[in-house]
Amino acid sequence: MNDLLENKTIEDEMIPVMNRFLSFIPGISKSLAVPVVYAENLTKKEFIEKWVSRNKPCLVKNAVLHWPAVQKWKHQEYWLSQCDNFDINVYPHQNFNTHERQDAGKEVMPFHKAIERLFSDNEDTVSLPAEHITENGRFAKIKADMPGFTFLPETENPRYYQRMRFFSYRRAATGWHYHGIDETLMCQVNGTKRVALLSPEIPKPAYITKYLNQENYLNNEPFNVQHDINPYLVDVEEGDALYIPPYWHHVVVPVDGKVGFTVAFCWKSPLHILGDFSNYFVRALYKQGMWPLNINTFFMPLLGCYAGTSHLIRKLSRRV
């Protein structure tokens, strides 16, 4: 997988960003390959049973190549004609975890000006992160540009995340994080992104999670994990979608300085995924949900009983 780190198509300007977010991970130079499947050959049954139910990532080639968004969103004029000129947050840097880093340099400006700035290529980094796409929201007119997936025709609404949100960027990476709940298809509408992932079976999960969440790698603090933690590395190209299961730490970096658009599509995880209490991240989910005291304090044990039973049944039937 060395070619994914040293790919000659990466513009020189992105190499320092790649190194900043990836180089501290032991074994990154000999990363594992994310399995690849093709949307035209993938059924819903296969996708759910082989990947979602087993909490394993895969790259779905051509998953959104049929979306009108792939062609329309490349043009500045389209955005200006479809969206009103509401105020929006614009960030001149990577997408960070901590509020202090993320809010540094934030500007509020009219959407049309933000789009013109995004397409102008007059500065190093521009990010318009996590805008929701709903039937009646301010991006309602572009919802028709994303007609769904052939291999996933119907899904339940997510438990926590919005169903659809999109990221507009130029040179903006997103730091290491994981989704504690809900399933995600990271759909690459325009541009290419490089994604590294860490399995929830990593050693020292509490230490690694704290290190990544606090973004200690940005401070050049030593990463005190000496042995290979078997990272995965994959390029998600225009028209592809990466399935990112819950509990998988991941970092996302553009491979060039071009304007890009990414859509995150989320849906509810199967109940048994929330019932594997041998998983550090599942235990952390319930711990976080029960404290401080609120309505979830009473709901989480009930969910845990149902989810744990579902996981046990699958395990006894050898489907886990």
C-alpha cells in the first residue's frame, strides 16, 4: 500500500498535510487494503450481511456515479442559482476536533460569497463543513441531485446523526475521529480523498482514543504505541462511497487542492451492533449515555438489554 502514500498524482502541497495526519501511525507505510466491491454487482442483502452486520468497512466503487450532483456541483454558477444567500460559517483551515482549533479564524459570510471564495483558489484552505440536507432546509433544492443507492434502497432514519450532510472544501482535511453510533456512507461527489482507518480491535483503545480526540499528534506529542496497529488506507475517488462502520477511527485528507464535495449518508445501526459488550467502544457508548443524569440514564440500560440479547443470539447462531 506504499503507493497510496506516495502516489504521484498527489500535489506537493498536500504531502505535508498527509504527513501531519498519518505519519505518526505505526505501520502506516504497509497499510492494509480496504475491500472493494462494485455497486453494479452489489445487492442490499450482501451489503448488509457481509459488511454492515459484521461492522467491517468496504469501498463501493461507482456507488454515486449516477447522481446528477457529480456533474452539477462542479460549477460555481449552479450553487449560486440553486441556493439563497444566507449566512454561513467559513473556516480557513483543516476540520479539527477541539473547539479552540476549529473556531480559530472562523468567518460568517453570505453563502454566495463563500462559494465564490471556495472556487476562487486564492487561498490555501477553505472549509464549509457539515451542512444538513433536508426536504425543507436551506439546501432543499439540491436534494434531488442525490437519488439514492442501488444497493441500499431503504433504510431506517439514524439514531443520532442527520440523514444527509455535506462538506464543501478546498485542501481541508478532517482530523481523526470515530462515530459512536449510526452507519455512514462517505460519498465522494467531486474530488478524491485519502482515508485511513483503525479497527475497534486496536490495542490500548482508551489511550489511542484520547490521543486522537485531543489531537495530540498536531502538537508532535509522542504516540506511545510501539507495535503495528494494522491501519487501513484507501483512496475514495469521484463517484465512490466508503462504508465507515461505527467505532472505526478514521481521518480524511484530500489528495489535491481542487474544490471537492462529500456527502455523508447515515442510517440506524442494526441492534446487535450496539450489544457487543466485549467492544471497548460499545461500553464507552453506554457509559457516556448514562452520565450525567438525564432521560438517557434510564433508556440506555433498556437498550443495552435488547441489543445484548440480539448480539448473543447472532453469536450463538454463528452469524457474528
